[in-house]
Amino acid sequence: MKAVDYQEAERFHASIAEATNMDWLRWTRSTIVGLIDEASDDDGTQRLVALIDTRNRIDRRLCELENPASCNSRTPASRKTPHRRPRGYIENYAPQRKTTDLLERVVEVLEGYRQHWPLTCRQVFYRMVGAHGYDKSEAFYARLCHHLGNARRGRMIPFEAIRDDGVATVDLEHFDDADHFRAHVRELAGNYRRNVLTGQDLHVEVHCEAAGMIFQLAEVAHEFSVPVYSSSGFDSLTAKKNLARRICRIGKPAVILHLGDWDPSGEAIFDAVTEDVAAFVVADRPWATITVRFQRVALTGAQVEAYQLPTAPPKATDSRAKGWQGQTCQLEALAPDVIAGILKEAIASLLDEERLQGDRAAEVVERRHLALALPAPGGA
């Protein structure tokens, strides 16, 4: 049977809503899914979206035929439970050959940057573009994200390899009983780390626009007891006031290392935040020696040129683009190991190495003393 092409899929929309032959609907859905998997990067985002929309229409019609009571309820269509969309793991995951080839290259990328896990989907995208010649287009990015999700559900790619969320959580420090608490304290003692930033003349923080990157950045920064924050909410007045409040409470000069995209909006936000936070610090500081300095670690125009990163013109809809010179580039175009090296060098350059080594030596002794001093679970 001939596969349904894009034009045919467009014409199906009217007939799908009235179809009663479930075998035909299932066959058509299978064909559409195949077209989604095999979509060319040159096809464009609109074609891919249209195919996905056709699949979703078929899902809804199948649901109506198989379970009319739930699908014909007053629940808005956008909130109905889709039929046969992946939920949980995908058992017996068997992608088509073209998708398998794509995912094999993804696995190569992930293995090459294993020590920097989790990577963001955008970082994987840029590695695929740079290392394997895939098209730098939103159509390919959308297709890649689709397959990365399915490959994780299908156990082909570890969930811990990729992070695609900006979820904030509030943990509970509650315990099952006293023994649970004692065990927790002993574990803390065994993993005790001295805050080596306390003995330094400066307070240092790392802020990154991409929320998904903060965990890989923390692998570098936490070696120096430097905290890492997502600055995606830097246009938030609350976030800026909290940063200023934290600097005033710590009571010494602060340096904020920033990582973000090289584009008009990113630069404008960076400049505005610098001025806003500095104004709050000056107004609220208990003494005049408390200051704040923002330092752009990445991405810079010089780095874009030095590493020959892929660029794009400024967005026509960006009102700040009028005075922008040159192209734009996303932070995630820079390889994870390069970002790690740049950040480590930036942090180390701000700290006193002799004090740092002294604190690390003291940490080893203190960890051993803590472990000996704490009673075992169940003890008095």
C-alpha cells in the first residue's frame, strides 16, 4: 500500500472525524508516525507540526470509537488523555533505520561527554550539527527532541544523560524516626565538605541562562564551594532583590559569573541586571566595602569567533537588535568540556590558591573527626 504523503495527510483531516473503520485508522496512524520518523530536516517545522497534528486527530478519533464515554465528555479536547501516546516506558522500542542511525550518533555524542552529564537537548543538537553535519534548523531540533524523548522511554538512552526541564523543587527535611536521622547525619559527616569560599576575600556565584545546564556547571563550581543558579528568571524583581540581599548578608565583595547566549536580548538583560542588583546592594549594604561585579564568562563575541560556532542573524522581532553588530549564537553551541574549562579558569582566577589548599587539607581532618565523633544508628 502506498504511504500517505504530506498533501494526503492534509486531506485526511475532514474524513478522520467521521471515520468508523478502526483498522484503517490504525494503518493511517502507523503511516503518519513513519512519516514523522523519516521527516527530512529540509521539510520544515510546519510540515512536521502538521503531521503530528494529523496523528493526534487520529488518536482522538480512535479514543472516541474505543471509549466514547471518556472521549465525548465535556473535557476540552486539549486536556483529553491522548490515545496511545507514550506513557512510561516504551516496551520493545524499535525505531526505523533512519532514526536508529540518528540515535547511534546521539549515543556517540553522549558517551564523549559522559563526565558532563546531564546535557541539554540543545547541547546534543549542536554537537550533532558540528560533529555529524546535521542541519542547523528548528525542524531538525524538533525531530531530535521527539526522538530523544522516545529513546529514553525505550531505554536506549539513560534518563540521567539528558535534562530537559527547568523544574524547581522544595525538598522536605523530614525523617522516618530518630535512627533515620542519625544515619542521615552520619552520611553527611562522611561526605563533609568545608566551604572553601568562606576564607576567601570574595564571594563568588555562577548564574546561567539555561536552567538545564546548572547541574553540569555545578560539577565544576562546587569544587570551589561556588553556588550555581539559573538566571532564566533574571527579569524577575524577586530574583534580583534576593541576589542583592544574599550579597549584603554575606558581607564582602561579590563577583557574579554569568553564562548566557550571545544575542541582543541576553546582553540587554545582563546590563540591566548588573545595574539593578548593584543599586539594591548600594542601598542596603551595612558597610561600604560590600560591592558586586558581574563578569561575562560565556558566551562572548570573541569565543564565537575563536571556536567558529554556528551563528544566526538577530531575530527581526527583537526590538534591541537595531544597535546589534554581527550575528547571534547560543551558549549551548559551545562544547560542554570547553564550557567547563572556561568556567573553572574564571573561578580559579578569583581565589587565593594558598588559602584554598589550606582549607582542603583541613577538610580531610575534619571529616575524619566528625565520622569518629558521631554515634552509630541505634546508639545512645
